[in-house]
Amino acid sequence: MNKNLDYNSIIGLTLILFVLIFFTYLNNNVNFNSNNNNKLSYNHQEFSKKKEFSFTKNRKKNDFFLLENNVLKIKISSLGGYINELLLKKYKAYDSSLSHHGKNLYLINNSNFLYKLSFFNNKGLNINTDTLYFQPVSLENNKVSGIKTLIMRAKNPYGKGFLDYIYTIGEKNQYDIGFSIRTKDFSSLGEYRSYINLEHKIISLEKDRNWENSYTQVYYSTSNNDDLNNFTSVKYLSEKKTEDKNIYGVNWIADKQQFFSFIFIPDKILKNVFVRSENFSSGSFLKRIQMKTFINTVKNEEFYFSFRLYFGPLDLNLLKKYQNGFENIIPFGWGFLKWINKYFFLVIFQFLEKTNLNYGVIIILMTIVVKLILSPITYKQYKLSAMMKLIRPEIEKLNDKYKGDILKKQRAIMELYHNVGINPMSGCITTLFQIPIFYSLFKFFPTIINLRGKSFLWVEDLTSYDSILKLPFFIPFYGNHVSLLTLLYSLALLIYTKLSNDGRKDFSQNENDSSIPDMNFILYLMPVIMLLFINSYASALSLYYFTSNIINIGFFFFIKEFMLNKNKVFIYKNSRIIK
């Protein structure tokens, strides 16, 4: 390897390249093949049969009943008693004909969310609630609590008795609804068992369906005791492939997409829940999520089961209020990257959001604030790079002088470093420190719901890519469109690379520096790589990186012209220090 290579630059570029390749593989290599190797632990084989998840399609005309508050509008069907439509009032879905978020956002529509309760006994009698007709028997509005309660009742088809579905909804800005099931005089069934069966086909709501699908998956919380507030872990099923799983000790299960989620929250911990997640490769649905769980029944006692259903945004502050770990389903990244996003970038973003400026301007201001916070590290890195280039001629002389003695050469070089007051390893450390910050932004901008649907200049949605030209063909890694912000960022990175490289030549004081051609290839490859890799990422990410590189260019000139003077740098020469 050439002795004059800038090792810190090579290490930094290599790490960034590795991160980009790894991240792109995780997010774009979506595998739609089924993986059905998991064995079911239930004794009842019907859990693995598709017919158990089928619902009646040829239904008679039925009536619908409304429940509504400030944020939700719910339509409940008399046939099956299930929620037929659920509208989020404060949000819009992406409309391709308008090229922005302009149509009503339904989390439930066109029978994409179906659930039923099944009762069966040893005599072969079977009741499926999706075939029963429910009629409203009570609609109460508690003026004190503001809670509305709708009771839907269906008759027992095998004799006397009835079954109630009880829906409750808060008056104001509550995104969760209560749902209870109870029986009355179901003695004609004798001793029976029951289970709940749910099928949820998640609707695509965003501009980029494939990108949205990569953020859509099942999350769940489990516990080892009966305390719902004492959850032990939050786990998830694969977002890339079909997966079957039996989950034990369930606190809650969430069907999460990029910005919204449905969360199933039982009042008591469920001992065993079977879950299946399956991808759709095309169409208006992203995934099919199926859940099934047995409900314990006591002989000669009426059936009663209660839970809550959350249909709403993935808003961190909103989810934290439930104090049940729901905020952990927001994909801020893994490990310490999540901490960087939640306690560094999000804090800065929310502080600047109070200015009520355009969100594009907020991102620019956020970039400036982050750069100012990190400026001491950046300055040290730039200063080290400049000083290393200034003393390179001295290092070359030491290489020639101790060509046959590696140990003496290393000692002499380390003495040179000590006398000029630099630590060559500090450059590597600062580069490694900035890698997590670089990567965490890939997870930050596509998950912030406040940016969803927000425009800036020509950008329609800061959480999706901006497109100034649609290509008639697909380019691997790049895509089938041209993002102007990505082009601007790559151009700014190219200019900064050129300036840095010219600075290297100026500082090196060596016209025949043979390291330049080798470094040129590596340095100038980075803008091309970034152009390919982030063309389909959130435009907010490109805006942040573009602004960051503009600041880098200004910072480079400021340090070079005003804070570093090569005539004032002490160098080691002829066993003494000269100025």
C-alpha cells in the first residue's frame, strides 16, 4: 500500500460504504417467498388451516351505525357486528392523481379488517359471529366522562339467550376504542369453548409502496406474569418474509405500518396467540396479518372478554401516554442508534418545530444546530488532517532514513507526532464517532410523522423521495426516477471532495505526491455512491446532507484561511523544533 495514503479518510469512506450497502440490503431486499417451517404448538390443527381465516363474502344487505369523536369516525356493520370503516379525521392518504396527500385516510375500508368470535361444543354445535345479525339496543353518552357506548346485540341461533358487542369511544382526541363481548343465557350450548379470529389486510397509504412495506410489520409485547404494565420485551415478526409464530404471555400485538398502527390490547394477558404475517407483492394492500387465540371459559358461567383497539398515528408523545411500551414500535433504529434519534435529533427537531416555520426550513436549521454542536469534533478532525499533510515531507524523510529499521522508523515518527502535538489515532476516533450519526438519520426522517405530507419548494412530501423526472426504465440501486435534492447533495459532496483534495496538494508541498491518483479514485467515488444509494430515500435526508455539505465547504474555507497557518505549525526537523 502506498505510504502516503490518508488512512483516516480511507477508513471513514470504507465504513460509510459498508453502512450504505448493509442498510440498502436490509431495506430493499424484500423477500416475498413464504417461510412456513415454523411448527404450531397448539393441539388444534385448525390453527394452520387457511379456511379457519375465511370470512363470509356473500352477505345480505345490512345496516351501519356510527361512533365518532374529534379524531375517529367509525362505521359498524350489523352483519357480524364488526367495524366496517374507520376514518382518521386529521390525516390524509396519498393520492397519486393529485401527487400529494389529498384523500381521506381509512385504516379500515372494503372489508380489510375482519374479526369474529367462535363458540363450539362437543356436540358439534358452532356459532360464528360473522354470520350473526346485530342490532343496536343502547347508545349512551356519559356527559361527565364524555364516553359514548354502543351495545350491539345478536340472538343465539340455537335457542334462548343473546350475545352483546359493546363499543366505547372517548369524546375528544382518543385514538383507542373499547370493545367487550358478553353472553346471556347461552346454556343451550352446554359446555363450550371459544376463540377470537382476526384478519387484517393493511392498506397502502403512502407514495412509495415498496418503501412503506419495508416499514410494515407485526410488533408484540410479552410478559412472564399477569401484570400488563410489567412487559418484559417488545419483539417483532419479519417485515420481509411470511412468518408463523405462537406467542406466549401477550400484553399487546401491533400491526404497524410506516406512520400508523393498529394495536390489539387485551385487558388480561393472553396465554397463547397464533400470528401469521404474509406479504403482498403488489396491489393496494401491503400485508395480511392473521391472529387467533383461545379464550378460557368457565363451565356454567357467562362468557365475557374485553380489550381495547388503537387505530392511530405513530406519534412518540401520544404513544408514551399509554405507558405500555407502545412507543417502542416506532423504528428509530437498533441499539444506540435509537438513543441518538430519540434523545438527540428528535429533541432538536421538536425544539425547532415550535418556530412554526416550514418543515424544510426546520430541517435546514436543524442541520446548522447539529453542525454547531459537533463543530469541536469537526474542527479537531480538519486540523489533524491539515497538520498530517504539513508534516508528510518530514515523514517521507524518516521513511528514507530508516528504510532498513522498522522499529527505529516507528519511534522516530511517533516522536515527530509527539513534538508537533498530534495524535494520529484521534482522526480515526472522530471518524468512527460520526458514523452512527450518519446512519441514524437514515432511520430518523422516514419515521417522523410530523414531516409526513409536508412540502418544501418542489418537494411534495419530505418523508418520501422528490422526483423531477420519471424514467421509462429501472436502474439497479438508483430506481426509475430522478431526485433533484439527491443530485444537489451529490454535487455539493463532489465540490467539497475537490476542495479537500486541492487542499491536500497545497499542504503536502510535494508536486510529485504519488498518493493523489489512488486517493482520487476513492474520494470521487463517494458522490457517485451516494447518488445511487439515496435517490429513493426520504427527501428530508437529502436536504439535510445537502445543507450539511454546504456548511462543510464553508467550514473548510474558514479553518483553512483563518484558523490554520502552516507557517505557525511546529515540525520536527534535524532533532529540534523550528517555527
